[in-house]
Amino acid sequence: MIWDTKVIVYPEGDFIEIERELKINELVDINGNPVRLPLASPKTIIYRVYRKSTSDTNNGPVIRFYLEQLSLTETEEISY
């Protein structure tokens, strides 16, 4: 059986599997869920998807979404 595996890769190199596709420049929380704007607090940990790559394995393609963490200045700009 072949299926797509979707993974988010954190800046430190850790990764987790997710269920949905992400878009480049999409803002997500630590679990890969979309973020509702404006943020309630500028101290919220938010990531931006900056790269997507695909590799083939025996079980099907693995789609990796690479994240970068937003700085405090960037999160302040999108907060209340």
C-alpha cells in the first residue's frame, strides 16, 4: 500500500508527522495547525513554512515542510 506522508521539520531538526498539506509562508503553531490572526499574545511560539521538499520511499512519497520560528518583533507586529 502506498500513501503520502507529510512531515514538519523544526529548526532544530526534530520532526513530526501531520495530516494536512501546508503552504509556503503559512503561519502555524507548534503542532502544524494554522494560526488565527491577530495573535492574543506576542509571546506565542509561531512558525513560518519556508521550504517544501519531496522524496520517494518504498511506502510512497514523503513531503517535508521546513519551519522557521518567528522572532519576537515579528510576532509583535501580528498581535493585538
